[in-house]
Amino acid sequence: MYTSSVKYLGNLRTECTHEKSQKKIITDAPTDNKGRGEAFSPTDLVATAYASCMITIIGIYCQEHEINFEFAEAKVLKIMSAAPRKIEKIEIELNLKGNSWDEKTTHKVINAGKTCPVAKTLGDNVAVEFTFIA
């Protein structure tokens, strides 16, 4: 079974379907690249996936180490380069405040998040800047 399917809807818009759940995401080309910008662009999804993946890995780490994990919220900024057009930089502000972790635990949890599969996939191809609130 495939992971997903993508259907072109016209006007630089796609409908992406997660095959197992049948959940759908619409993407639009961004306004700075001939699109309407009415939904996530594909590159927006890449940047957002980075933060989502980090939070997921933090959750797994906390489960495995019996660490209470109640809250995480990320804000993501994707910066594109013009030539070639690609993601140049991702800025992630990750708020972990309210989990009542000591400094040592916070450090371990953050390091676990930084090893997420999306981070490993992008590697050194995209600059990533983090701000942590803990």
C-alpha cells in the first residue's frame, strides 16, 4: 500500500490523501511563486513537518523514559532562496514551558527532538535555527 496519493486539482493546487486514514491535505503554490497561497505550500509542509516530527520524537522519548509530557507548541518560519528556488532556512521556536522538567531533563528531551527523522533527512541541506522556551 502506498503512503499517500496526490491529485492535481488545477490552478497550482493539489489534494494529498493519506492512504491508510484517507485524511486529506490541500496544497497551493505560494503567492511568491504564481499561486494563491490559500493553503500550505509543499515547502511549507516540509518546514512544518520538521517541527511536528521533533515534537513526536520528544513524545516518544518521554514515554520511553517515563517523563511527564503535557505541552509543546512550535512556531515555524520557512525562508526560501531565489536561485535555486529551495528552502534556505527553517526557524523553529519550540515552547516546552509547563512540563516542569529540570535543566538536565530539558536538555535530554531537546536533544532527542533534534534527532528526528526529518532532521536527519534534511541534514546539512537546510539551515535550521532553534529557539527553545522551557
